[in-house]
Amino acid sequence: GAAAARTVVRALHRAQEVLHAAEDELGRLDAVAGDGDHGRGMARGVDAAVGAADEALAAGADAPSVLRRAADRWADRAGGTSGALWGVGLLALADGLAADVALTGTHVADGVRAARDEVCAVGGARVGDKTLVDALDPAVEALAAAHADGATAADAWRAAVRAAREGAARTQDITARRGRSRVLGDKSLGVADPGATSLALLLAEVGAALGV
Ligand code: ADP
Ligand code: MG
Ligand code: MG
């Protein structure tokens, strides 16, 4: 219902804060082996998404509709590979959320899995390619494992955030095989992938907005 829609909007506002705070750092990471625009692109994408989400909420939209509008606007305005993939992922997440139910831990876990599947299908990246999939996939698996173990939503989310951070950190040790930086070979060694870094940051914020 309306509470779930407000939660989605709150999560996007938190994402906006953290992305603006991290904008310069994400740009520096992307400048090493990319084109330096990751921080700017994510900030532009989330600003557009927040605007769309605020409008949709004011118009009485439910949680999946709010997220769908936000995803469309993000993809539209962010530019870059990550912008397109965030649009795809958020749309898959929206499709996984039922209109009239609360955002429970298992719903969100299923939605995040759908997002991972769609991002991999569209972008073609696998774990180890030094992309945001290196943070997203471990988070999805950690969430599923925690829920299977009967963990609380809060504990499951904490495990997912930890897995995403560790996955993002591991990208320092690999050479990019996808995206712009793949042509630069070992130049990206020793530096974390910007897309994996921003994804791990955002998972932590979403958890806070969900109250976990
Ligand atoms: P661009 O590379 O177009 O400038 P960004 O700088 O915003 O876009 O995003 C770069 C990030 O996008 C990379 O750090 C990586 O995490 C992610 N990325 C690039 N290509 C792919 C892909 N095929 N699948 C998943 N993620 C990708
Ligand atoms: Mg870039
Ligand atoms: Mg670019």
C-alpha cells in the first residue's frame, strides 16, 4: 500500500544523499581505467529518479509503479553503461514487488535476484569480469542463504551488504573484462571497480531506508 510506496521514495532519497557524497570518489575510480564519469552519471540518474518518484508518490502511485517511473527516468537521464543497467535492474526489482503488500525481507530478496538476473542477461557480465555484478551477485546469494537459514530481515540484509562490500573490494585484484575499462587491461589492477563500489554503497542505504 501507501507505506511501501513511501519506503521506496525514502530509499531513493537516501541513495541520492550517498551518491552525491561519493560523487568525486566514484569519478576518481572511473578515471583510472574508464572515462571518469561514473560519479556524475550516478548522481544525475538518482536525481532524475527521485524527481520521478516524488511525482509518482504525490499522484498516488503504488510501490512498484513508483519504482518503475524512477527506473525509467534513471535510465533516461544518467547516460553511460551503468545508467542503462541501473534502469534495467530497478525495473526488474519493481516487477518483483507486488502492488498491495508490505516490503518484506523475502520480497526484496526475490526482487534483488530478479534484478541480478536481468542485469546479467542484458549486460552479459559474469562474476569476475570486474563490474557491478561482482558486488550484486554475492549480495543476492548472501540474502538467499540467510533467508534459507531463517535469519531476520535485518541480519539477512547485513550479510548482503557485507558480501557486496567484499565483492567490490575483490575487484581490485582483477582486470576488467567488460565495459570501457576492458581495453585498458592491467591499468585497472589495484583499483576497485566504480560500478561495484557504488552498488555496495547503495545496498547499505536501501537497508537503512527499509529499516533493516
Ligand atoms: P560508462 O562506462 O559508460 O562511462 P559508467 O562510468 O557510469 O558508464 O559505469 C561504469 C561501470 O559500469 C563499471 O564500473 C561497471 O561496474 C559497470 N559495467 C560496465 N559494463 C558492464 C556490463 N556489461 N555489465 C555489468 N556492469 C557493467
Ligand atoms: Mg564511465
Ligand atoms: Mg561514460
